[in-house]
Amino acid sequence: MDINFTPILVTPVVPYEGGIRFLHRENQIDIGHDMTDKVWKILSLCNGYTNVSSIIKSSGLSKDDVMEILVELEDMELVVDSRHQFMHFHRISNYPSAINSDLTQDEVEAYTKSKRLPVKSGKVIQFDCDTSSALFSIRKNRRSCRSFSERKMTVSQIGSICHFAYSIPDHSVPSGGALYPLRIYVLIESPQDGLEPGYYEYDAEQNRLICFSDEVDVEQLKYCFNQEEMPFGSSAQIVIAADLERQPYKYANRGYRLTLIEAGHVAENISLYCAEQGLGACEMGGVQDKPLKQELELSGNIWPILVIPVGYPGDFESDQFNKIRFVEWHVGTDRPVKNVWTRVFDGDGSFFGATTTYLDENGNIQYAGATSPSYVDAVFKATIEGYERYQSSQVRVDFRGCASQVPGKWLDPRVYFPLTEEQAKKCGVKFFTNDLVINWTLGTNYDGSEIYIPSDLVYYGQKNDENRIYYGNSSGIAAHFDFDEAKRRAVIELIERDALMCNWFFQESPHRVDERILPVHIRKRIAHFLKQKRQLIVLQIPSAFGMVFETVIVGDEYPCFVSGAAATIDKRFVGDAILKSAQEAEYNLLLTLRYPDMTPIDPFRVSTPVDHGKVYYIKENADKLHWLWKDAISDGHIRESIAVENLDRFYSEHLQLVTVDLSDRKSDIKVIRVFSPWLVPINFGFDSAHYMHPVIQNSIVFDPDSLRMPHYFA
């Protein structure tokens, strides 16, 4: 630390239990009573005008004590150099901001329509505009473009945008102190005319593009841009970045303002040039600074300021579905989903995680979650997931009686969810017989006819019944605005869980997906975790009905094993399934690291999905899973399942699918549950494994050792 460092306190601080508590924006930071006197003396002098040298003299403390304490306070962002307060502002204004305005969508709309402050009163002077200027028509054509065509741009066009924006020899923009702190980067995801995919920097002095990386991580860029997909299908993204220390070195905090003004000049140049050339552009301010800085490997004090997607405009812009308003309609104390919050894994993750709470039919708080590269989409998906879980616990009983009294076809739980009498007893449920009086819910059989299903199999988290035959779970349930899409997603989840269960009962090493054919993002995450002494491994689990992928992250430190899975029945979406499985595994890892629970758990006492995962967090049990990946063979190919050309035929002929509509007629969201006698259901609880399922019993590779431990899938 420089002796001229002039600290100013930027975080509230209060006395706390004989010590000191800093009320940091992300968490509380406590300092013990043994350091209290020294820290208070120093803090009392952190007024933004007193430098380190003066603090040493005024406090009466040693230079070593003052320097050590101030260095630690600066590292924790509790004090900053008063001449560089702009960096503190830059940090707290990063997206997503730690301090939000928290406006509802109605408030935003009302404010957008509100009148600006009135102009001053006085003598009015009218004038004629000079419409002959070329800038007049260019400015008139300038609009934010949020839909781009697939037409490729040329290297000349992209280079010319950069040249017009920030050519230093041509003085494209004024620069405070002639210091020119800005840097221009160009991101290309798909081949353009004369430019291959890669990350480029514009040399503003030599007027040329430098490709510094040809490995484009599209998934990470989505996260950086806070978008579900790359921005509006643009051909390229222009990143305006700045060396934030360059102008403040001369102008102190005001230099930061000059830097932002200069970035505005460059953005306007880009917008006007694109408008003149018949190209589209759109300025994006909601970009995540730190992840984008890391992805582009920007050095030192260089930080992204603004991103501008460019390209040829598309034919039309579709109305964007307002996900925030949807969340507002469905979240609240008097609504199905009670609460929703997000988690940002700063510096570690590549996605947003969101969690919702809802009440099951017993009034107990339950949780649901989702991930997405987009903050808003993560909240939206978690809300949908929470609503799905809520709706799947709203029991509808269409008949009560024994099987012999059911007025029509009925689904036999002994085929779909088989338990032995001993298992039923250990699980605290009744063993199903044709004479047992239970609740039944109507569904639709694969041939279109009505079929009655035991309600205990249909609903999740329902109230206890004296003749309960099963504790349901959420596998095979999905929600969507479209009925058929909800059904398709539910089927894919059932296929995924079937593959995992069969692989568990057979205890055979699955196929290991060769790193060379993995998406760039996964390869980079593998390298990321290797630095943390963990392995990320993608496996393809055998399945006759789909392509099922499981990602495991293993290591010698807690948690020693986590996993995630996803499936697809369309080979075009193999990459998406692999990415989803890896994201799920990484989310489980990050949650476990952030909220560690090392309380020992008896494998024979597991009962919840969380329990199943927790068993294998410790090395002793994780080592028992080595068969899963140690002997897995990789040959550079993906195993394809049966080709699904007609979904209805696939559902009826291959799966003999049974469907239950759990939707609320008052809601636009469709919630669908599906069953298949050919798909082994997942179980939660050591004593409820469905090893008596016909698919397992008819297999010659069933391994009895699979019953010695609970499965690992959480």
C-alpha cells in the first residue's frame, strides 16, 4: 500500500458485542474485541483527506499495524482510496446490482410514461432545422435493433465500424487529456465474410483487427450478456471497454466521468455508422462486467463498459414475453409461489441460480429451483418450477374404493411402482392389494381411453392417508404454456430417470463422452475444475428411448461427488442436454460449497433427494462409485437411440404412455404428469428401490450389490 493512500470508509460500521461489525452489502463482517481499539482509531481517521502517513502519526500506532489493518480493510472493500472512489461505484453498479430499485412492472410502465421536468419559462424563439445535412436522415433512421437476420457481414463492414467508432489518428472522438482510455473488442460466434469465429481486438492506432482467441464460449457469453441466447441473433458484438485508471490518474474521480463520456461518443459513432450503412445496432447496458472481463482475459484495470450487437436487421421484431410480470403475478404470500430469490456465484459460476418456495398440501415449506445464463429467465423458470410443484400437490380425487370397484381401466402400481410387502412396511405405507380402499385420479391411457391411477402415485407432497401406498415424487412432471410441450418434457425427464435407475441396478460403467467432442464451454469448465483439483466427467447413460447424459464432478475434498443429468430424444439437441447436465452438477457443487452440511448421514436412513446426494459427499462413500467413471470407455462417438419421427406413435407404441393433466383451469400454465410401464421410476429412500420392476427383473445383468447402498442421484 502506498504511503499516500487516502482511505475513506464506504461501508457502515457499528459496535457489536465488544467488537466491530461492518454491514457489508453482501454479508456482515465482524472483527474481534482484541483488535477493536486499533481498528476504531484507524477508522476515525478514514475521512478521505488523511493519508496513511498522517494516520500513522495521529493514531499513535505502529506503521506495520496501520498498514496491515488498512490493507485488509481495502481487500474486503470496506475502505477505498478517496481519489479512486469511482472503482467502488463501478463495483456496486455491476450487473446484477447488489442495490436495486425494486420497481414493479406497473411502476416501471408508469414512470416511462411520466412527463420529464418542464423547461424553463422565458422568451420563446422558433427556428428552422437544417434538413440538408446527411446526419439529419441518418439520425432519423437510427433505432435500436432487436432482431437481426442471418445475412453475413463482411470483414470490411466490421472493421469500418471499429474505425469510425474509435480511430485515434483520425480523432474519431474527443478524449479528456488526449489519454484515449478505451479499447474495442469484437466477438464473432459464427463465420462472417472474411472473419472466422473468435475474439478480436481493434488496434485503434494501426487500424487493424487482432484475433487473440479462436475459441468462442457461447454459453459463457450468454451469461456475460445476461441473455438466454446470443443477443437478438446479431452477427457480431462490439465491446467497448476502458482502462478505468488511465484518466483518473490525471483527473482523480472526475476522470471516471470523462471515461464514460468518451464511451458514449464511441457508442453514438457506432449507432450512426450502422444507421447510414443500413445495419442494425442496439446498445446493451445490462452486461455482467466481471464474467465478461474474465472471458476476454482483460488485464488489470480494463473493464467492459457497454456492448453493442450489430448486423443486418431482421424482417420483424417479435413482442417479448414479459417474464418479470409473469413472476409478479405468480409470486406472493397469497399466491401459489410464496417467494423467489437468486444466487450469483461470483467468479465461480457461469449461470444464475434461482430458488422459489411454496407450500405443499400439508402446509410445509418446500423448495424448487432453476438455472439460466439470464437473471430474469432463472427467476422465471424457478417460478414455473415452483408452480409445477405446487400444482402437483393439489390432489384431485375422482374415485375412492378398491381396485375391483373402479369403474373402468386402472393402473396397477405393482407394475409401475413395485414394492415388496417388506419394503412397504419399512416405508410406512400399505402394501397394495386389489381389496385395499384408496383414492384414484383419472388420466388418459396411451390409446386415448380413460384410466384410473392411484392418487398416491400422481401427487407430490399430499396429505397422509391411512391407506397410503406410496410417497410420490416430482419425476415425470413438467409445466409449460403448451400442453404438448409440457408432456414432451415430462417424458424426457422420465426417460432420464429410467436410464439412471437401470444403470444403478446394473452397476455397469457407462460410455464416457470424449472431451474432444464436448462443447467449448464444457471443455473450459473441465480446465476450471482441474485447477481446483476436481474432475468434471460427462457420461452417456445407456437408454433405448433417448440420449441420456450425466455429468459428475469428483474430488478428494468435500463434496467428493455431485452429479447432474439431462436427456433428449432428438440428436440435434445433444449439445444442449450435455450443457444442462453439466450446469446441474455445477449448481449442486456450488450450493454444497456455499451451504456445507457435513453432518454424518446413515446410508440406510436416507429418505429425501437431498439425503441421497449427501451420502456421497464424503470420500468413504464416494469411493464406492468409482465403477461409474473409472472404467468408462470413450471412443469419440455419441450413442444414438431409436429415431423418434412421430411423438404420438413413440408415446403409444414404445412407451404405452399414461398422462394425467394436473393443470388449474384458471391458469395458462399446463402441468402434466406421465407414466410408462417400460420406464423404471426413480425412488427416494433406501427401502423403496424399485428393483422388482419387470424391466429390472427381466434383465440378466441385474446386480444385487446395487441394493447395498442408496442410489446417488439427488
